[in-house]
Amino acid sequence: MLQNESILMVADNSGAKKLLVIRCLGGSNRRYSRIGDLVKASVKEADPTSLYSKSKKDRTKVVDALVVTTRHYFRRRNNTWIKFSKNYAVLVKREGDEIKPVGTRIFVPLLAEFDQWGYKKVLSLAPEVL
């Protein structure tokens, strides 16, 4: 479970390395985000040659991110539980109703539930589906 001010690692090759959650999207009074939720985040650490790197006069970049793994347990419908070792997110762009990943590769395994939730483009980039 993630909340505001949580730190996330980035699981794709977009250039960002660490994110700080600004807001959990999905309701005005929403407190926590789980796997499969969208969050607004600011890039805290990035590759020096990426679009998300900041100079001294620039402010941090605000991006949309999709939470793909959390350290909190995720319960499936068949009563099994999955827990990951770190909190990871993938940077995405929202174009109307579509959600497209920014990067071209994802480095962590994703859950099969992303297909049911409508994130097929993100799931197709994953190295492994659990």
C-alpha cells in the first residue's frame, strides 16, 4: 500500500530512477494506492541524459505512473497471496482513455491481472507474467 510521499523505483527504461508519490489518483479522498493504480509522482532521481534529468534552475518533472509491484501483499481471487521485494512503478502517458507506457522495456515481472484491468500494452513489455 502506497500513500503520498512514498518512494517508488522505476521499472522501465524511460530514464527516471526514483519517484516520489504526490497524489493517489482515483478519488478525492483516496489515501492508499495498490498494484494496478495510477499515481501522480515527481521524478527525484534520473539518468543525466534523459528527459527527466533536472538542472539547478529546473523544477522536478511531474509524471503519471502505474504501480506494478508493492511490498504489501496482493490477494488473488483464488486466495493466494503475492508479495514483492520492492515498490516499482512504470511511467505512462494518458491519451484520452488509453494508457501507454513511456519506456520500451520493463525489467520486473508483472501480474496476469493487468490484462483484466486493461493494461495490455504495459503487460506486453514485461519479461515474465506471474
